[in-house]
Amino acid sequence: MRETIVTLRLHGIIGRSDDAAYARRLHHIEHHAGIELLFVPPSDVGRKRFRLTTDRGTDCAVSLDRDEELVDGALLFLAHDRAIIARFGEQETWRLKPADQAAALKLGWNAGNLHWRVRFDGDRLVVLLDGPLEAYRARIMPMLQAGEVVESDAVR
């Protein structure tokens, strides 16, 4: 039995994710885990048609009008419970390893409370960065300083 892949067709740019007009809606969607990021590699930035997959696995066929220029933070899809935002470059990640089970619970609680987007890789928590690493570090600095959590790999 063949698996059917559903492609979301996105035509045009709705606006920018940092536009005040969209701030309230995007904040609501973010709190309900509905923001998807479409990482656009440098080779595709100038193209008017391309196909990529979001960080949550949505297959997207993007087409832009001739007079549209894709920018970092372009809002490509907006619904009540979901938004797709273009980001330039590769997804940066931060890998963390808790020292023990208690530290793992504490780290998980913090990551959830801070609405961090994460993945798991064995005993490591992989944080998908949406901003500067230092802002993330600052939020769990006491855990890092106490040795409860160790940065296991470099950011990429």
C-alpha cells in the first residue's frame, strides 16, 4: 500500500511575521504549538517556485508572483490554529544532556514552560532554536552552572 503525501500549496506572501497586524494571532497560534517554520536554503531564496518541508513535516509547494521577494520571516500561511513562516538558512539546534533523572525532569519542565520546540535524541534534548542561543542559555543558566545540564554538542 502506497503512502499518500499531501502537499500544501502556498501562493504568495501574506505579510511578515513581525508585522504588528499579525502579532496577536501569531502569539495565540504559538501558544497552541501551531507555528511551522519553512527553512529556505540560500540556493532557493531567489526562486519563485520551490518545494520544501517544514520543521513539522508539512510538504509545501511555494509559488511567488514575479513582483514578490521572499524575505526571512515571510508569513506564507495563516489559519486560526496554524501558521507557516519562512526562515533563511538551516535550522540551528542546541543539544543538552541532563546529568540524571531529576535534572531531566527539571529540564523538561523548563523547556515546556518556555514553549521551546524540542526533539529527543536518546538521552539528549535537542532544542530547535528560533532566536539567539544566548537567550536560551540565560533561561537555564542556573542548571548549566550547577552541572545539572551539559551542552553536549556544538550548535549547528
